[in-house]
Amino acid sequence: MQSRPSRVLPVIIFSQFAGTSLWFAGNAVLGDLQRQWGLATEALGYATSAVQLGFITGTLAFAFFAVSDRWSPRNVFFLCSFAGALSNLGIYAFAEGFWSLLGFRFLTGFFLAGIYPVGMKIASGHARCCANHGLSLVITARIGSDIQILLFDTGPEAYTLARNGDRLRTPFSEVGAIVLTHGHWDHGGGLPEAIRLVTSASGRPVPCYVNEEMFVSRAMRLPNGEFLPFEDVTKPGQLSKLGASVVNSGEARVIMEEMFYLSGEIPRLTPYERGLPAHVKLAKDGSSWEPDPLVLDERYVAAHVKGKGAVVFTACSHAGVINVLADARNVLGDVPLYAVMGGFHLSGPEVESIIPDTVRDLGDFALKRIVPCHCTGWRAMHALANVYKEDVLVPAAVGRRFRF
């Protein structure tokens, strides 16, 4: 494991001290200003209140416009520290009386709102995200001032999606599309709630990308020979009634101002990635089950990050994460693969035997970042950790933010 530089903590402490000292620095000279300008005794109280009012206004503004979600928190911290310092400097350079003093102190308070740590202000279970078995990613891409937000799968059910979306301040009004990667309940169970949250916040239908094979009834064959049925994914007609603009096609395409590539059927190339052997689907007779190990409806999404390469988002990798990456490399041509994030589905006795082959072949892609989650499994994580350093292998967690 690589150790973090020893300078990090002192820099954070000094930066926080320097930033928040803006609150008090102006008060240090108020006595002199009071004498020079002939201000009343209560001027200090008014000046302090101006900072507090600015801070409250700034906090509301930063939260309403989701500033920390749109831009890097460290950049927000730096710019607000600089702007706050200029506001304090303005008292010296430009203030000529009581009202201009209050104006500059108000601005100082406003920018202080961008300096204080973003997120929870009190430790509480009510303020935290909750985990569930499933996957849902909010993916934001930017080109200049154009921002596109994609909801990649929706998790297993409504409560988790709504609660975590609220805790993470997910801008549902700005979600431009929803992609369902395959027809399993742990990825599509929250789809109706996702559509409700997006359409009620935006006031418009939301494109929802699916393919017909996702809507067949499915199950797993248990060791005793019995079948455990899966909850069905909500059918396209009902999704439309909920407010989705359903795009029901299995073809590959670029979406959302061409910022995202949505794959077609993933070619199965490796000899060892054989899907889910115990997976079945409802036969055409409507009463029996037939083998469905390949889960051919599964799709992935990729985005090209300028100066780095393609980030591949794979939901469960039933096709095999190596097959997913091989297809992405083939489709994207000269664009190198930079990162992969998602479930690798290497958990369970029927698939854990391919962990060594998968870990070995991941090396062929020279990825700079590997972010396993969901169904990857602890044995696969351990095997990956034995090969890749922590600057490459980064475990995911509920509510964690990644910037590529």
C-alpha cells in the first residue's frame, strides 16, 4: 500500500485556518475604523451580523445551485478563499463609510459559505446514505458549459434511490436520460421511482434506454433444483405512463449530445467468461424455465475524458468484464481505455474460479483506475489488491464520488 504524503494534513489545517480567519480578520480593524469614521458603538455588532447574513445567503445559494456537485470542491474552496480575501481587502481599499463596510463584510460572509466543509454539518444516521444490494450511478459529463447528467441503473427499489438521492443532493431536475443496463431487479427495481423523481423535478419526459430482452421473466436455479423467481422489471408501456420517453432498442448508439456511448450486445470472446450458469428465463410456453446463462440484454456505457481516455461503466459484467473492455476498446478505436467502474460479478461458487484469469487479463488494458463494486465479491477484491496498487484499485462505496 502506498503511503499518503505527510504534507497533506498540515496543508489542509493551514488552508482551513487561513480561509475561516476571514470571518474574524475584519473585526480586528473595526476599532480603528470606528474612530476614523466616527461610527457608533454598535457598528461592530452590525458588521458581525452582515457577515452572518452573507454566510446564510451564501449557504443557501451554494446549496440551491449545487455548486459542489457541479465543480471541484477544492476549486470552490480556492476561489471562495481568494474572493473572500479580496472582499476584506476592499474594506481597506474602497470602503468609505458604514454602508460600504457592511457591503464588504456581507460579501466576505457569502464567500465563507464556499470555504466551510461541504456535506453533513452534524453526524447522524438520518443524514447518511443507506446500502442495498444493487447498483445506481449518477454520471456527469461536461464539455465547456454544457453539462449532461446520466442516471445509470436505478438500484433495487424506490426507498433506497429516493433516500440516497436526497442525502447526496442529486439534481434530478437536470438528469437528461436513464439507462437500464439489463433486466434484473437489483438494477431496475427503482426505475419507476427514478422516472417519478426526474419528471416531477424537471416537468418533462425523460428518455429511458432499454431493450426488449430486459422484460422477460427470470429466475435462478437453486442447488436443490428449485427456482427462485426474480421480480420483473416494469414493462415499457407502464414506464411511458409514468413519464418516460422509452427508447426500446438493442442497438448501440451515442446519446446525450454525443457525450456517452451506449453499447449494443456485448460479444462473448473469452473462453472462461460464461455468464451465470444457474440463470434461467421463462420459456415461451409461459410455465417452464429455460437456460439463460449469457444475459444477452446487458449493455455498458462509456465516456471519453479529454486528455485521459475512455471510462467504461459496467453494471454487472454478466458478459465478463474482459469481454466488456475488449468490446469498448474495439469500438472506441484510437481512444485508450482509462478506467472501468461497476460490478464485475466474480462472487459465488459458480464464477469465482475465473478470478485468476480475469485479474491477469485486466493487465492487458493498462487501466489507470479500476473501481469494482456491487457484485465483484471479496475474493476478487482481495485478488485485485494483490496485483494493483491503491492509486489504481479504488473500492467504491454508497455515496462516494469519483472524478475522472
